[in-house]
Amino acid sequence: MKHKRLVMGAILISAAVVLSACGSNKAESSPKETKENIQSTTEAGQNKSETAGKAEYQKLTAEEAKKRIDSGDNLVILDVRTQEEYDEKHIDGAVLIPNEEIGEEPLAQLPDLNQEILIYCRSGNRSSQAAKKMLKAGYTNVYDFGGINDWSYDTVSGSENADSEKETKETPIAVGDSKIMEAQNDNPSLSAFTTTDIDGNKVTQDIFKDHELTMVNIWATFCGPCLREMPELGEINTEYADKGFQIVGIVTDVITNDGTISASQIETAKYAIEETGAGYTHLLPSMDLLMGPLQDASVVPTTIFVDKDGKQVGEIQTGARSKADWETIINDLLEQVK
């Protein structure tokens, strides 16, 4: 099957790379347009993509969806049922993101708001809900094709993760002039990972060892709430530097739909960092991060606090917060790790 196969938690291309895609033929925003959006977001305070709410809800029949899938075009099949339902039976190549995990903010697993996405559930109720929420989040090319109960074509069973994780270990991923760093750890997490920062410098879990508490902020350049809070995160990083605290960012949307690291997108991320004053270290996704902490990031921004050993402290936080709210959380967690 030629359509894109994305696997939640670890895979967004057929060779198992999260937050990327294969063989795109879509019209992408230019770096200039993206930078203008960053500037307007940080200056005017918009909280959603400029496209949010403009696209219309669209329905497909099962037959129409099958023709789209078989066309070979770049698209995502999104299953919004539960893990148990997915394991029992699903459409081959479908990504699992349960409806309950979909809100009105862009999903970290699906960073491209213009991506063609075909959504289904069991009977058509949850797929309709998910499609409408995703339209509000700014996705522009979403189609609801109802329930798998009306799908008369082939299906498969089992979890999406097992085979793809094996591929991740065995297959080197070519990404333009460099490679996405292959998994370096058997059980990757923030306690055991290797990656590079946005400037290409090697980074491991040792980045945490000199700080009592680190705030790991997972963000994307398309995410209005991410950009809105970054100026205050930059201030917090500076103001709390003498308290054994730091912030580390992970920028997710630098892997393109043809499976390469986009130099222009990295430049866009650097522009966002400069514009917002978020001058702390920002990491690029590696296979360790994709199979580890990024599995927990169903939306952006997602924030994880860790101690000097990279072990999680407190709860995972989703969504943006005010400076005062972050300071309250940080002060409480600093007391816990002392």
C-alpha cells in the first residue's frame, strides 16, 4: 500500500519516525509565511493557527475513503477508537489517537495542519466528534468516513507498536544531509537518551545532572499557545537559574513529509526562539526521544519536569500556562526534589 503509514508513539514514516511523513505532495507554507505567523502570534497574541475554524466539516463514504487510500496520495488514516478496539481490528496503516485524547489544539503526532486526514471510529459518532475538534484546532483537510462497521474491505489486527519498534532498531533513517539519530538505548527515556540540540551539538541525559529540576517543554512552530508562553518561559529560565532550575525545549515539527530534516524549518524554529526570547537549549527529535518522552506528548505544548537523573517529577502538564501558574508549579516541585 502506497499511502503513508503513521504509528502513534514511535512512527510517522514507514521506516518508523515520529512527527514526519513520506512522499508529500502538498503545498507547504513558505518559511516567510511561517515566520510572519510566528511574529503575528507573539505580537497579537493569537492562540490558534490562522486557519482554525475556517475549514468545513466533510463526510466521505467508505467507498470514497477506500479510493482515496488506494490512490497512493500522501494521507493519514486516523482511528479514534480505544486501544482495545484498535487491537481487535483496524484498517491497515491507521494511526491510533483515541477521541478522548483529541482536544481543540494541534496534535503533536500530526504537526502538519494541511495534511489530508481520513478519520473513522466504530459507528461514526466519535469520528464526527474528532473531525470537528480537529477543524477547531486548525486542521484544514479533514474527512470523516464514519465507522469500521460499514467498512467492507480488508482489515488487520494487533497493536501498531511492536513491529515498528523492531524496524526502528534495524533501519537507518536517511534525512537529507544528516540522519535522524538512531536509538542508542534499549529503554529510551529522559533518563537515557542521545540527541542533538538545534545547533547540531550532541546532547544526552547528562544535560540534567547539574540542575535539581528541569522543565522539558515540547513545542512546535505552528502552535500559537506554545509561542505565546515562550517569552515568559525565557524569563523564568533566567530568573530561576540560581535555584538549581533550567528549561529545555524539544521542537517537534522539524521532520518533513519526505522524511528529511528541513533546514528551513530549523531556521524557522531558531527564528521563533529569537523572537520569543526563549534562549534556553532546544533539542531535535532523535529515535530515543521519539520512542521515549514524545510518546507521552499527544498535544503541544506538553511539559514534563525531571530531576537531575532525568526521572519524572510531578505530573505531565498539557497546554500553555501563565508565568504565575508556572512559578507556582516550579516552586512546589523544587521543594520536592530538595
